[in-house]
Amino acid sequence: MSLNNLYRLPDEGYVAGVCAGLARRFDWNVWALRAVCMLMLYFFAKFAAISYILASIFFKKRYKSDATMRPEESALGNLQEEFNQLRERLQR
């Protein structure tokens, strides 16, 4: 998995939005993920803190308006739909 697929949501997060972005990306419950992160922070403080800091640096920022956009509403989704319609017309 590349880092291009991972993002953080600073609008919805408490610190940097890493948990909110991961929860949205993988369709997880954000509160359950935050609880797991807090447990990791308690038991593995250095590892968890460094991981969170690195994620907040390397994950791209996405804002609420970008994250809620469905693929079919994006420009690329519209282009794919138009291409499929053109292909159907050419096959007739």
C-alpha cells in the first residue's frame, strides 16, 4: 500500500486527524480506532508517539469536503462515465 491512499482529516480530528483519516479510509469506527491508539500510547508510548507523528507528517491533508466526495462525483469519475458512454455509442 502506498502513502497516496492514506490521508488525515484535520477538520474531524482532535490532534492532527490521523485517526479520523484512517477510520474514513478503511471504513472503521473512529472512536474504536482512537481507543486502540490510546491503548497503544499507554502500553507502547514511544512507538505509538513516533508512529503518530510520522503519520501526521507524511499523510496528505484532506478536508471534510474532499473526504465526503464520492468517486462518481469527482472529475475522474465523470470522465470514466463519459468514456463508457462513448464506447457504447461506438459499438452500435
